[in-house]
Amino acid sequence: MPWVEARVVATHDETPSAKTLRLALPAPSTHRAGQHYIVRLTAPDGYQASRSYSVASAPDGSNEIELTVERLDNGEVSTFLHDGLEVGDDIEVRGPIGGWFVWDGEMPALLVGGGSGIVPLMAMLRLARATGRSELVQLILSVRSPVDLYYAHELPGPETAVVYSRVAPPGSARPPGRLTPDDLEGAVQHDGTAYVCGSPPFADAASRLLVGLGVPVDRIRVERFGPSG
Amino acid sequence: MAKFTRGFAGRGKAARDARLPPGQYDIGRGWPVLTAEVTPNLDTSTWTFTVDGLVQRATTWTWDEIHGLTPSTFSGDIHCVTTWSKLGVTFAGVSVDTLLSAAKPSPGASHVMARSHTGYTTNLPLADVTDGKAWVVWEYDGAPLEVQHGGPARLLVPHLYFWKSAKWVSGLQVMDHDEPGFWERNGYHDRGDPWLEQRYQGD
């Protein structure tokens, strides 16, 4: 799997601390929903830094992918991608990577995300919608406050629900608070796979809730996002 | 040959710690948790560790029994394939050599499959878990190993990428051939030497 040069063709802010990069690859991307790419930066003295970022866009046979990058304080790669990178620049990428946290759009899937953990789940939701199979997917996303919500205009739909842990939007029926069994119960399927993505504490809490609701441990796939800057 | 990234100065090659393999960075005091499964709750009163497969004497140890073996510690560095390394760490437990010398691998033994109480597996050449290169550990920097880092006990094979150091390890199956474990079936390298950057299948 070679390093290839990708051109930045567009960028936009998802939130004050998250930015989506649209990259053009030399050839069509073969990624599956849930996979990630590695981005590598090289300085003039040969110093290199690389990090993994989940693909947010659905597999569509094109040579463009979208990565959403959370800005981490002192993150040497994420701060450069936010502040230094411009449309028209080239960066080196390698991928797609990962054969476990993937969904191919054919079986029921319960997607449970916390904060920036939405990114690989968004690729799954977009795949479901693009192929007319939204009924296979239920997405429950927990975010701190409305300003932290990625893809805010695109997310709403009958197959998605957002819960707020700290600050809820005005008029919300649900008071702000952590994910509870009630938030998940209606979305649990009996024949699907659950995909849980978020920080380690979120992933542990959400997967324990699912186990408590009767989801077998071997039907839960977890991706924990580390502070890897 | 890598292409320079316009505008990226980086933190300077000269300042790079010589203990860092290529493509790795020093995570400092942090220790990310990147498990792909639900964190299990394991009770040390029923915990066991087993060496079986191609051995002359398949052996199972309880928590108390494995603590009765000759203790062994590792001090050094660990390297995760997701590019962080953690330098100058200390783990304590028992050497895999001690466990294998009890079970006695049979002639022809060449590989092991490490397995976990969760069902996780990872494959290793026998040579990578013998001669003081691998441990089953239950202490990190003098304290019990926390569950999110694989406690009560995990495998430790620090000269290979850290997914080889199976969390919640339950045993080693000795084999006369290699076969891929969990991540190795999912795109990752069969051996995983960080100094050769053996990250993915084909590297």
C-alpha cells in the first residue's frame, strides 16, 4: 500500500475545532465505510509526522474522499491541517486502512457515536442514504452542545437522533445529560451489528449500555479515538 | 522518497529521540486506549492462563499460581502502530520463557497464537516470544495494570507493535505454522517490527 499524493480540493469548518478536507487521490478510492487513511507531513529537514483520520465520505467510486480533522491543542499534525494547509496543496496519504470497523451497507447497523466519533459513522450513514438503504441504519450521536455537532445540516432524519450531554438546544424535550438506556433502547436491533465510536470513556459507557440492553458482546465493534494530535 | 509538505516545519529532526522508530512520535505521559472490543470485567478468582497446542505438557495457571512463578520485569519502550510510542515504561509479571519451559513446546513448533478472554487473537513467531523478549504482565509502573490497558494481565512483546501485546490475555497456543490473528486478518502485518515499519500486510 503505497504513499500517494493527494491534492486538497476544498475545505470547510464543521465546528470551531473541526475541519473537513476534501482530497483528490490519483485513483478512485477503494475505501469501505468506517475505514481510515494516514496523513503524513514532511518538513524540509526530513522530519515527518503522521496520523490516522477516518473517512467521512461514503464509498462512491470517485477519486475524492473527505477527512474530518479535530483540532487538538499542541497536535502537530492537526494544527497544521487546520492552520497551514490550503486548497491546492498536496499532502501524502496512505490507505484505506482497517478491516474491522467497517460496514458494507447490507446488514442492519446501530451506530453510536460520541463527539468526533461521528466521523466513520457518517460514512456509514451516507452510504445507507446514497444506496436507498436508510432503513438498515439507526444512528445515536452524543455531543456536548449544539456548537460541537458535526454535519449539523445533513444529520437530521428519521434514522438519526442527537443527544446533548452538557447543553441542549432551546426547546429540547430531553434535558442535557449523558447517554442513557432510554436513548438507545428504541434503536437496538436484534439481527445487526453495533458500531460504537468515541473517546475511550464514551466507548466503554456506550458499549456497557448496549450489553445491558441485551446486545451480545460479539455484535459490538468499538473504535476508540485516542488523543493522537 | 517523501515529498516535502508546503509550509510544514515540524518539530525538527535533530531533536528526535533516538529511541523512536521511524514514523513514531513520543506520546509523553499519555497512554491511548485503542481496543476494538467491549472492555471485559475479569475476576482474578476465576482467571486462568493456558499454554497448549503443540506442547508436551499443556499447562494452566490460576492467578495465584502464576504469581508464584519467578517474577520478571521489563523496562523500556512500547510502540503502537497508530504512531505513538511510550518511552521508559516498566511492566512486571512473568517471562513467557518461564511459561513455555513448563509446557515444553514439541519439535516443529514455530509460532504461537496468543488469545484473550475476549476472543481477540494475535499471531507471533515462537522466536519473538522466547529468549527474554515477551512477558505476561500484571503491573505497570508499580501499580496493578488497569483494565482498559489489559488488566488484570496482558501479553507484553515490546519489540513489536503493541497490538501483538494482547490485552486480557488468556493463553498461548503453540503451532507448527503461522496463521493470522484478529488484526492480521484485518489488514495488519503478520510480524509488526516497528523498526522496519511493518504496519500493514505487504509492508
